[in-house]
Amino acid sequence: MIKSMTGFASLTRDDERGTIGVTIRAVNHRFLDLQLRLPTSLAALEPPLRALVQKRLGRGRVEIGVSLQTRHVAVPRIELNAEFAQALAAAMEQAREKGLISGTLTPGDLLRLPQALTIQEEVPESGGMAEALGVPVEAAVDDAIGQLETMRVREGAHLRVDLDARKALLADLILRIAAAADTGREELEARLLERARELAGALPIDQAALAQEVVRVAQRSDISEEVTRFHGHLAHWDALSDSPEPCGRKLDFLLQEMNREINTIGSKADGLQVSEVVIQAKAEMEKMREQVQNVE
């Protein structure tokens, strides 16, 4: 199946414990290159999320970001710096004895001194958060991948329209090359026979043997085998495009094989029009190769 490797997806999922956000960006890459960004509290979910992505996506550079806003009620933790408080009380007692101040040390005095009290917010353990939100986070990532796949399939349909049109043009060019090559081979054979007849007038030559040699030389430019293989490659292209499996790398390899056949045809075939059409065919295959780089 022809699917694009590029795409984007973004969604949020609300849970009684918080809000989960997932963003996915995908671009071309030779293999699957996954970049996964998770909050520290969900770090334990990285292995199962990677396995999920590898199961759903074949290749491409995929960046996935997961955010989490929890709804837990913050529980403050207050710690007293006992040594500081005792030193402060002793200093105030000395001041009272000298008549500098009056009264006792109050809670308000401690609250106004940042060195006396340390106030921190209790943070839930990361392992517990990952265990509690593992299922909804994986479901959110799976849904986001589904959105990404919808976009990739839609773009892949446009790619296939373009590739099918170029493939049809390529098939027509091969037919034109085959026809031009047949004409060129017949013209070459006629030229060789005419030259042989000219030589036969001056030299004793076995005409039957000469005719066989002319045919053998002319057959060197026969490209029927290469043309047959090329049509087989085109049929294989259709099979790969219709398959549900990712086919980008296979199509790229198939284009390399088709390019080899075209090079062989260009070196073997004879005829004035062959070279021109071969160049057109190679130009179309290069355009197809550029498009295939976008296919998963």
C-alpha cells in the first residue's frame, strides 16, 4: 500500500486524574527513527509506547510528545529548621534580658523568617503515576497514531495517482523503445547484408554463412528479453502498490532494477530514436524515485 511518510496528529484526552496531550510529527526517513518525549512521571511507559509505535509504523522519522496535567490536590509539607529556631529563641532571650525587646517568640515571627520553615509540595511517585495512567496514555498515543495514519493514507493516495500516471507513461515509452529497436535492428541487418553483397563481388564468400553471421550480429541488439523483464517489473509494481504492507523500500529497489534494464536496453538497442526515448524513460524513473522517497 502506498502511504506517505509525512503527517501530523494532535489530541488531548481527559481523565479523572488529569489531562493527557499527544502530538506526533512524521517526516521522511530511510528507516523508523522514533523520538519519544515523556514527562518524568511517565518515563516507565517508554518501552511499551515504543513497541506500540513500531507495531503501527513501518518507517519515517517520528517525533512523539506526551504531556500530562494532573488533577491531584497538592499536599504541603512543612519542616522546621530546629537549630535555627533554637538559636533565634536564645538570641531573643538575651535581648529581653537587656531590655531591648519584650514578649515571646510567636508563630508569626517564624513565618516571616524563610530560614525557619521549609514549605514543599508533595510530588506523587513517578512509578505510581505511570502505573495509574499507563492504559489511558497508551490509548491516547494509539489514537494519535490512527489520526497520523489517516493523513498518511490520504497523502499516499495522491502519491499513487502521480506514480501510476508516470508508470503508465513509462510503459508506453518501453513500447516505443521496443518498436524503435526492432526497426533499428532490421535496418542494421539490411545495411550489413548490403555491405556483404558489395564485398562478395570482390571476394569468394560463402553466402549462406555470411547471411548467418549478419543475422547473429544483428541479434546482439535484440532487447526482447530486457523488455519482457521490464514489463514484469511493472506488474510487480502494481502488486506491491496493492499490498496492505508498507512498500516504499521495495518500490525503491524495484526502480533500481528497472533502471538497470533501461541502461542495458540503451547499450544494446540500435536505432536513431532509441537513445531519445531511453533518456525520456530514465527522466521519468528519476521523478518516480523522488516520489518513492516519500512512501512508507
